[in-house]
Amino acid sequence: MWSEFKKRKLEGYLKAKERGEVDEDIIPLLDLINSFDCFVTLSSCSGRIAVMDMPEFGDKVESVFLGKWHSKVSFEEVLNAIKLGKRTTWLIMFPPIIHVACRDLEDAERLMIIANNSGLRRSGLISLKHYVVEVNTLERLEAPVAVNGRLIVGMEGLKVMIEFANKKLERSKEKIKKFYDSLLMLRGSPKP
């Protein structure tokens, strides 16, 4: 059952990669995870900074991305995106997130330990069906920056928020790199 499930999920991942639907900078990590017999990736995001326009906080269905970047962003890029807002406009730094199905509970525990030891401290088991581990970090930033097209923060405050968002994104990507290196070392061991 596990091998058939993994095969199906891996085919979906490879098709998504071919269509360019997978964040480029996280592909080496996903490929490494998928090289283990005991793991298969389900969904992922390498982390990003975004400007989103929302009718109400948390309303993802009606929300619109005004700008999104998977690497450091400039003040001008963010400000230009904010100017497009018509409702409540948010500056958000989303941390990397990876969902991994595991062959059994022991493999899920091993993956969680590696993730936590890499600094990805919000990693844990989120489903007992297929033992899905969410690999995540604590780095995040969410702040409303405009309402009805008008800035509600000063330029200096916005610059500081963008600096923090860039630092948090960079720190989370460093933790993903450490996670990659730890999995690479595990790859060399005989167990998985």
C-alpha cells in the first residue's frame, strides 16, 4: 500500500515540477526527501514575502495577492504592491512549509527530530493517515499596512517591517538549508 501511495504522489510532484508549479529554490530539498523510500512530499512552499488585499482577515477565498516574492524584497517593490490595494492590505512573511507523508510512525518521528534539530521548531505530525509531518518554522510576520487604499503606517515603520520580513525569510531559508544538510547526512546512513 505504501509503495503505491508513494508512487502516485511522486508522479504528481514530478508533473507539477515539469509545469513550473514548484518553488525553484526548494526543489533540491524535495528531491532529496523523495529519494528516501520512507518519505514522499505532498505540498510545499519555500517561504515568501507577500502583499495581500483582503476583505476580512483570514478570508483567503476573496483575498488577492498584490505581490509575492520568494527572496528578499525591496521597499519600492512592496510600496508599489501596497498602492494597488483597495481593501485591507497586509504585509506577510510566510515561512517555508513542507508536508511529508511517512511510511510509518517511526519514520515520521525521525523526520520530526531532524526538522526540530535543524531549527524548524514548528514541525510535527498533523495527520495519522499516511503519518503526515508538517515541516515548518516559527518565523512569520503579519501586519496590516493599508486600509481602503490608504497607508496606516509611516514610511519609516514600513521600511522596518520590510527589513524584518527579509531577515525572517533569510533565517527560515538558512534553517531549510540546515535541514537539507541533515537529511543528506542521513541519506548516507543505512536505515532509510
